[in-house]
Amino acid sequence: MFVYRAGFQRQELGYAAAAGVVMFVIDFVLGRIGTRAFGVGRT
């Protein structure tokens, strides 16, 4: 919702893009931590 408001309602596309990248990095790191914690993908 934050990215949508920044990008389309306030016309701050660069700020919205940067926020999207930060959100992706946070999701990626949390996903990696979760897969290691639960042992997903181990044989």
C-alpha cells in the first residue's frame, strides 16, 4: 500500500521504486532464514 501511494498518488516514482527494493530484500532475507530454520529443501 505504501509503494502504491508513493508511486501513483503522490507521483514519487523513485521513492516508490526504492521502497520496493527494500521490501524485496527484507522478504528475501526473511525467506532464507525461514527455509534454514525449518529445513526446507534438505535431503
